[in-house]
Amino acid sequence: MKQDLKELRKSVHKCETLCKTETGKELSNSETFSEPSTIPKGFNNHDQMPSRRSQPVPRILPPDSYPVSAVAFYSYLSKATAPNLPAHHLMVYDVVHINRGNGYNKGDGIFIAPVTGVYAFHFSLCIAQGASYPWASLEVTVNGIGLGSTYEGVNTAPGGYPCTSGLVISDVNSGDHVFIRTFEETRGAINSAPNGRTSFSGWLISFPPTSPTTFVIAFYSYLSRSSGPITAHHTLVYDNIHINRENGYNKSDGIFIAPVSGVYVFHFSVCLAGSSYASFEILVNGEVIGAVNEESHAGMGYREGSNLVVTFANSGDHIFIRTQKSTMGYVFSNDICKTSFSGWFLSN
């Protein structure tokens, strides 16, 4: 009996030692591995794809030591790109400020969703004005399918650093590839400096509902085509819906009706083309809570403006976007620059 106990103690000690050794290896931040160059979802052999560099070793952690709900990243370019990037050039944001969940890889610019859920992705675009009148268009894609785009370009004298941005909301499955790429060939370089950062960020809004008592409220919509001429107090009706959890948004009238009371986040963008100018405002039951102004001129391409607001809304409140009094021209929306409206439920 004593001999059996002695042998059992030896086995337990050996197992504990082995577990500690393996755990120490798995949790080491310094260990990386290099995997072969692969083509991410949505790419083909003709698209430009940088080879994947080393990335952190997969970790095995106790379920409650690092909540999987904390998925969020923010990255940006450390410097301007080379000029005249080709179409479908993948943007690699090499500076990472936060990367909870380790989904974003600064070696190839791709975010791989660690869990399934509803995500929000924001991306900005800056250019440096110059004699070549630079411009660029970026799009955010999930497995190579474009969901949203933004455009910046000027036809003025050198000296400025204009920036724009876009935001999309989408269902994303675990393992899906999300990345930013040029929509078409750019003119000049995409700028990124302390006075204007070109960035890419994303965060998990919510897991899929797990029971009839849980819910996710989120929508992302955009205009399928240009609209105009613009008139005063014209409600924008975003007729193309990508996601509409709990069916709060109505594409027939452009109004989001809050399904429950709580704090909401709303984002809206507007693209103009040609000789156009307009101010757009977001309202809750007729009360203005935010606005954006944009202006474009003939021969200068498109211009885009955007804004984001956080507000409390009661169940049944109406939230919508409309033009202000002073307007002229057309609202523009296509694959190069999408005019969009999105929102999600934040908390009670």
C-alpha cells in the first residue's frame, strides 16, 4: 500500500511539473511562429497580398481570465504610403494601439474574428494635397466582399491634409477575414502623420442571441444610388440594408424606431459630387442632436463628411437623417463612396 502511494505521488508530481512547463510555454509573449504565405478569404492570385509574418502563438487560457467579449483593436499607418497604389492593394496598418482578443495582425493588415458576433469597423483616410491633385478610395471587406467605402480627394493648391472616414456594422463569423483595401488605383500617396492618421479599428458589439430573452439591436444601411436634387428638410431614405437586428430600421421611410429604451450610438456619412453643398442633421423625434456639413466643386471628384452621436432614446422614439435648410446639388452614393446610416444599442 505504501509503495502504491509513493508511486502515485511521483506520478502526480511529474504531471504537475509537465503542466507548468507547457503552460509557461503557451503563455510566453515572446514566442512566435511563422506560417507559410497564405491567401486570405476573398483574395485571388491576382490581388496584392503581403506574406504573413510571425504572429503570437495560440493561447489556452481559463475561460474567465480573459473574457472573449473583449474583442477590440485600433491600428494606424506609421507613415505615408508609396504613391499611386494599385487597385485592391491591401492596407497594412503597422502601429497597433490596442488589440484585445489578438484578432488583428499588423504583419498583413488582416483582422481574423476570434468569435462569432456583430461587429463594428471604422476606417479613416487622409491624403496630402499636392500639385498632382491626389485622391484615393478605400473599402472595408469581409472575406473579400465590400461592405462600405470612403473617398478623399482635392483639386486645390498644395498645403492641406484632408481626411474622411467610414463605419460599417456586420455579422462576422469566427475565422472571417476583415481588411481594408484600395477600391481602385490611387493618385498620389495616402497620408498618415500626427496631423492626420489613416487608421483601421473594430470591436465586437454583441454575441448572437442565446435565448428568446436576449437581443441584439444593430443596423447598417446605405443609399444604393445617388439622390437629388437636394431640397431642404429632406429625409434621407437608405434603401439598402446590410444588417437590421430587431428590425428597428425601416428602408421605406429611412426612420429607425428604437425597439427598447437605452443608450444608442448612431453614425452617418454623406458623399457629394460636382457643384453641391449641404448640411445634414440627425434627429430624435424632431430634435436635432448632431450635424455634418460638406461641399464639393465641379472637377474635384467627390467629398465625404461623417459624424457620430451617442444619445438616450426611449422605446418608440424616431431617429432619422435629413438635410438642413441650405442645400444644393446631389447626394452621391456608389461603390467608391457610400452614403450610409448605422446604429447600435449600447446599454440600458
